[in-house]
Amino acid sequence: MIKTKSSIVEIRIYKFPLPAKSLYNMSSSAVQTPESTIVEIIDNEGTIGYGEACMATSEAQRSTNESIRVSLSILGPSLIGVNPTDLSLINETMGNALLGEQEAKAAIDIACWDLIGKKLDVSVAELLGGNINREVLTYHVVGIASPEEASAEARRLQKMGITRLQLKAGGRRIEADISSIKAVSKATDEETVLDVDTNCGWTQTEATEVSKLTSGIDFSLEQPCRTNEELITIKSKIFHPLIIDESATDIKTISDLVYRKIADGFGMKITRVGGLSAMRSIRDFCLKTATPMSSDDAWGGDIIAAAGVALGSTIPRNLNRGAWIAHPYHRVHYDSVNGPRIENGYVKLPNGGPGLGLIIKKGTFGDPEQCYE
């Protein structure tokens, strides 16, 4: 129990580059060195909570890393003096200060969850309802490449224990995508689950044509087109389960897609919906309707990864599409000991302490870009 009323006395905003070890190729862009935004919230008792938001690229995103920091320059001052343990008040205050900009709000929301966990001496996973799994299934991306390169990568990943693969597609002739789908399918083991994700990279015609020509191959089709209107149109024309990612933006949209029998599952991003508070509501809905979902984000370091794994640990395995983390692409880590790491296809919950389970040393992120007190 929190014995004294907490209040935010300082918010620091950091910009931190996350250089990738290798290119991460999607349908119309490649990730190189995105700059993550770190939020550090300090309360009147000196308890610190960390949050993070990082867009891999501007592709199919409503925010950029630059716009997130601009939004935080508005949100930050509005939260000084507010109780960080009152998540309803925190989110109401942010909503009154700024319309939309969920990614920036998510970084603050996550930091508050971390801070609450530290004050109560419990993990964020416990705050979210209790971890069902100490190890959370992850999936790994096979980037856009030739059929030979893609199938070789699929084999390599499976040897590392990965049992869920996400093959990127789109941004080229569909014949090339079909060839890669067939090659990777042949390279997958019986227990391996395959998803094909175009990040909105196909037209309706292309999506239906690819699904028809690969109808004998077992995989899920993830966000083949940009809008929900397009996805609704193609649903009856495709031969594969439809997973909705980029256009699953809030609980109202998600519930509508489920009740209309459009979505067979969701690829959920914490920052896209505004943080762990919103993700908790979406998780509860998906559990109630037996709808599979993932718990991850577009990019980012140990903080957002820990948040994704915490939520992912509360989802039963039969409904858990995994918690993707960018760990394999990172050159640097915020917590080199306790940060989330992939081992044999799973990610263990960080165990550095309460909250998100990370131990972040002072000075890790350099000097703050913004500071409000």
C-alpha cells in the first residue's frame, strides 16, 4: 500500500539513438538508426519511473520520433503535481492537454506503471493481473529478400529456437512475394507458425491475388492493406486468417472488427493505443472474446521491451501471438544484465527488481532534451 500521496515533481525527456546491427527491411523502408524517446518521471519521494516510445520508421505510423518529443513538451508541464499512481487522472490530464498523440502519452503512461510497481514493490506484470508465463513467446522477422535468402534466414532462426516467423512482404511485384512465401513455407518446421506481414504494402487486388495463389499454404495474413475499409472488403475474398495491426488503434475499433468477424487476431503495439492502461483493456476484451493478440511495439529498447513482455506474460499461451522485441538488432542496451533477451524462442521477464524489472544507471541516456519541474 502507498502510505503517502505521490505527486510528480520532475519529468525528464531524453533522445537516445538505437543503431541497428543490420538492416530491418519492410515493404517501403528499412530501419537504420531510430532515435528513441525516453521519459523519466520522478515523484516527491524520489521514486523514478521510466517509459519509452520509438518509431522504427515513419511507414504506416501516425507519429514520428520528432513529433513525440514535441507532444511531450505540451504534456510534460501539464503533469507536474499530478499523482502518478492515479492512472485514470494521469490519462485524463493528458487527454485534456492534447488531443491524440497516443505514442507520446504511452511513454508517460508506461513510466507511471513502472513507478507504481517500484512504490508497491511488485512487478508491472503483477499490477496487470499476474504473470501466467515467466517466459513469453516471441516471434522473429524475416525481412524482404530473395526466396533463397529468406528461406535460409528462416532455417537459421528455427535452429535458434524460434517457432514463430513473420515474413515481410509488399513494396515489390507480388510474384516475388509469392516466391518468398513458398520458399519460406518449405523451410519451416511443422511446429513453426508463419505470418506474412506487408505493413499495409498491398492493394486489395494484390492481397486477394496472393492469398488465392498461396491458398494451400498455412499462414496468417497481417495488415495487407492500409485501412479497415479495405480489410473489410477483402475479408470474404482471402483464404487465410486476417491479423490486423496498424489499423487496430483503439478498443472501439478493435471490438467492432471482432464483432463483425473481420479480425482473426491482432498485432498490438503499446504506444499506438496510448500505453499499458489501454492495452490492459484491450487484453481483457481479447481474452473475453478468445481473440489472439501480440504485445509489442514498433521499435525501442529495453524499457518498451520490458513493458511488452510484462503484458504478454498475462496472456494465455493459446491466445498469445507473442511479444516481439528489437533486442536482436540492438548495438546498445539500457540494462545489460536484466533487460529482456531472447533465449530459445522465448523472453524471460526482467528480474532486476520491482516495476519493469530494469536497473538503469544514472547518466545512461546523457543529458535530457527537456526537463519540467
